[in-house]
Amino acid sequence: MLAILAIQVASPALPAAAAAPVSFRREVVAVLTRAGCNSGTCHGTPAGKNGFRLSLRGFDPRADHAMLTRELGGRRINLHEPRESLILLKPTAQVPHEGGRRFAAGSDLHSILLLWVEEGARDDAETSPALVDLRVEPEEAILRGRPWRADVKVRARFADGSEHDVTALARFSLSDGSAAELAPEGSVEGLERGETTVVAEYLGRVAVLHLTFLDAPGDVAAHSGSSWDLDAGAHPIDRAVFSKLRLLGIPPAEEASPADFLRRVTLDAIGILPTPDEARRFLADPTPERRAKLIDDLLDRPEFAEFWGMRYADRLGCNQRFVGIKGAYKYHAWVVHALRANWPEDKLAREVLLASGGNYSSAPASFYRRLRDPAAAAENAAQLFLGVRLGCTRCHNHPGDRWTQDDYYGMAAFFAGMRFKDGPFFNHLYDKEETVSFAPAGAPAGETGGAEVRHPLTGAAVAPRFLGGGPASTSEGKDRREALADWLLSPENPQFARVATNRIWFHIFGRGIVEPVDDFRVSNPPSNAPLLDALAAEFIRSGFDRKRLIREIFNSRTYRFSSRAAPPSESAGEPLSDAAGRYFSHARVRLLGAESLLDAISQAAGVVEAFAGLPKGFRAAQVPDGEYAHRFLTAFGRPARAMACECERESSSNVSQALHLVGGKTVEEKVRADGGRVAKLIASGIGNDPLAEELFLATLSRFPSEEEKKTLVDLLQAATDRRRAAEDALWALINHPEFLHQH
């Protein structure tokens, strides 16, 4: 018999006439949320719809009650004729309603609203206990064998200790609608093998159920093939990845060729291509230790700090528009120094969080010049170091997570009293330094920055509050940010390590274990939670050693996977695709980043790019200023360093990119340059066979196949202008997908 999980849903907890009155706070608001009336596409917008406005997902029930019962243009109740209330007629489509029918007349939702109006449409703000916890039962389930079906139960716990089944009042959604179908009452039916997450929302809180749809129990033995087998001493990364692949029946890819590995790890570590001589040495090395030795050598090269420093500078706001011209150079140099010295990740974060002073003499103070106020500082710090996107909670509770307005302004309160003063460095024509300071706890408001953050609904001063934790203890006269840094960077707080390791993993694999990489929320679970947990735990044990973590990833078998996905196993049941690389069964093919691509073209052609105003020989990855204008880099998505989000770096292809590569001056001038690689090779009298090999090694980091070599040699032999033919060959190789992509 097939094992099917079915969690029975209890009967809806509807109020009876003889029981307690309908609760506006716990039931009516929930009905409006479940029906979508207070969603962002309906009346939950700031301006509302057709004169009727509700708070988004019911985050402000006081205002909602006033609108429903008192607002002249928005009132939707009729106490004399309850059944004629617009709050009942509109959503049941008994009168014209632009939003269509949201529930049926006589349904459970309709009955709750009707009874509430009949009872006088009261607000029970004084008697309704606050919601303190929401959970689904179970929190995780593996369903084996069709039909895949689960019925979700949602339970709420309130401040008075009571607990209720609120399944009938919860709003449900799916993280992946292609894997399953969801009924409004919370039942889920799987459509194909794979995973999805059911998100249950009730009164601004969310809880999730992770579902996995697999083969029938009798087919499980098919997933024990040798492709998933590992040695007893296998790397922890590989154990977590292979365990997930075995569970889902996704075969891992074969190992990448030595040439592919060389090119991949060199680009991932230092952002440039291996030279032809480096490629020859590595490919000729027969020892099994050659990969580990190569990795160690790359991590010790100065280009490592410059390339990874670029990635950190992207998110920290290294842009002269915000920090000044001189400030951008100093800020960038400080970041690269921290990477070169291999500062632990927590030390780097602490230096940024606690920075103050003149941003030219104290470079990390530039972080705050871009932000300018406590709210912006809180949003950026939360996204960078906790992976939490708090922006929407400035105005309302988070619609897909547990964060509230109270959390937002509690986080902002750590940065209260942010102040700016001109100087001490001035160049009145175009550049100036700013001195950043923060009023300590208990200080009075200053002329350029208040000492308190105030809640927009109550107007009251807000005390600092840890995200997901309680109030912070801050001593009068002390910098509030110290308490934040101590909590955030504590080894007992795994979230910082989870976010940092996920970001590093993202930069190496092109996709985070949590994706988007800086959007950690309960409704966006990791694709492999044990993998992320293991990486974070080891990162903490290592003292937040960034370079050590990168070395461990590079040395894993998972990192060595080919970019060619393995075909589905014939005995593994229904095929499950990992085309997007969500489970890291193969290397992800992706276009080289703007800086790496320009540096690769320059390196392949043997002609360095001339960056106006920068020292000769600078690579694109070393450009310190996000505001620096460069048409090629802009076309290929180099970020302006104006946002904390990794999404600022554009990764999609466009026509402008094709024009730059096919006929743009950047490629043309380098390929045809008299001092370039081709001109020097032809002048040396090199033969056609070694010339063909040199061009392949300089671009694709491998020797040509026999067919490729013959094609190129024949072209060179038939050409009347040998140099021109070789330049054309180099141009073709630069435009080859194997050159343009990381793979």
C-alpha cells in the first residue's frame, strides 16, 4: 500500500450565538485577509480602492475598524439591516464589485462577518489577547507515492495562554506553484516529484510546511545507485548535497575536466583567466594534489583580495556620489586591505557597524554617508548582515514574514542620533569629507539629528529592539550600536553566519542556498537546510574565517561537478529536473561578470584596458568607484554600488552587450592592437600548430581538439594575411560561449 500523508483539518472554529461574541481582532480581520480584501492589489493599498481603504493584511486593526464603522466614505456596515451591509454584499458579488466574488453567501467567512455586524460591529481591542505564536502541523512532511495530498492544520497561541485551530481563517500560498496545487482551505495536492513550501498566514504571522513529493516506498531502492555513493571520509559539503540529491532522485553530474576546473576556480578566486603557461603547467601536472595546491596558490595571490574586495565594495556603497571622490578611493582601499589581511567576517562587519568620524580618515564611516538616517541604516544593516529585507515594514507589517513595524523602528533605534558635519577635508570645487557621529543613549536631540526614533502610529520614542529578539539593554552615554553589534555577531546568533556563508556560496556557485541571496524569510526556505546549517556552524567554529570557508568549498566534490547535468537514472522513477541548479547537482552556466569579462578580454588579447584617471595596468576589478563611467562595464551590468541588494548587478543578456562583443571598439582595438598578443606571436615567427594552441589556451584555458586545431591551422595556411587571420580567430574565440560564460 502506498504511504500517503493526510493531516485532517478540524471543523472551522466559528463563533456560535450562545458562545463568546465574534472577535474583530482575531476573526474579522483574519476573514478580510483570507478573502484578499486587504491585499496590496485591493483595498490594502495606501490609497485604497473606490474610497475604501484597509491596512495591508490587517496590520492596523484600529484604523480598519474606524474605516469600516465610522468613516463617512468607507463605512461598510448597516447595523439596522446587517444583511444589507456592503461588507457582505460586495465580496459575495450581490452588488457590483470590481474585485469579483471573494466568498459565497452563507459560507463560513460570510457567517463570521454577518454575526459580527449583528452583534454591533464592536472592536474588542481591550479584551482580545495578542497573538504570540503560529504553527502548522506538521512543519515538514515527505509524501511517498501518488496521490500526493496533505491537509494542513494551523494553530494559534495567544497571550492569555489559549490555543485555537485557525485553519479556517488562515490564508495559504505556495512557494512553488509548479510542483503542487493548493485549495483555499489549505489542502495541497502534489503535481510532480519535488518540493514546495506551504505558507500559512494569520494576523500578520506566518508559519510554513515544507513538503517533498517522492516515489512510492517500493521505488526508494532505485535511489541507492552508485552515483550517490560517497566515501566514509567525504567532505561535509558533499554529504549534505549528495543526501539531498539521493532523496530527490537527481543524479550528480560527472566531474569537470581538469581544464574546466582550472578556468572555473581561477575566475571564482581571483576574477581573471589563467595564463597559457599556468594552464600548461596545471594540465601537465599528474599529481593528485594539483587541485588543492592550485587553490592554495590562488587564495594567496593579491588578486584574490582585489576581486573579492570588489564584491564587498559593491554592497557597502563605495560610490563617490555618496562618499566623495577621495572617500571612494579610501573606502575601497580599506575594504581590499581587510580582505588581504583576511579579517574575520565578524570583525569586518563590526568595523562597519560601529564606524564614525571623518570618512576620509576613518574609511568605514563612508557606509553611513550613503544612508543618511536611522531608518535607512537599519534597512541596510538588516539586509547585509541578517539577510532580512525590512523595507516594507517601514509602513506596514511584512506580508510574507514575521516582521512588524515595531521590529523596523526598534532596529532603527540602534542608529538614533545619526549626525553629519562637514569636514575636516574640503575641496570647495568638487569634493568634501563628512564627519559621522551618533548621539549616545540618553542624549538630547541635536540640530542635525534627533536622539530618538519615533513610531509613526503612536509618536512615542522607540527603544532599540533586536530582530527576532527582545529589547536591547543600552546604557546611558553608550553608543547603542555596540549592543547591536554584540548581539548580531555573537557565535550564539547563527543568522549572521548563515547569511555570510550563503552570500559566499552565491558568489562561487552563482546561486545561493537561499535565493535571492539576501532574502531570508520563513516563506523562502533554503533549498538544502542541512547544507546551510553545516556551513554556518563550521564558519562559526573557524572564527568566521572567510578564506578557509572558500578553500573548503573549492576542495569539495560538489564544486568539481561538470556543468553538464547527468541524465536521469533509468531506475530512479519519474525524472526530476534540476535545470536551474537549485540543488547544485551540476555547475551553473552563467555569463561572466562585467569586470571579469573585460579583464578576460584584455588578458586574452594581451592589451590592458586604459581607465582614465587611474594608474596604468589597473584591472576592471580594481576600479574603486561605483560611479566610474565606462560604457562596456555599464552594458554588462556593473552595479553603481547604490544599493545593499545583490540584485543591483544586472546578469541578463541584452542587445547592447552583443553589439559590444561583435563590433564594439573595446574588443576590436584590443584584438587588432600592434602590441597585442596576436601581433607579438606573428612577429615571433611561431608556427601554425603552436599558434592555434596558444590562442585556445589564452581564451578557453584548454588545448584545442584535433578538429578545432585542424580548422584553425587550415584557416591560417590559406590566409594571405596571416596576422589578420589570427586576429579573426582570436575575435571568434572571444565571442565563443565557452569564453563568455563561467561553466
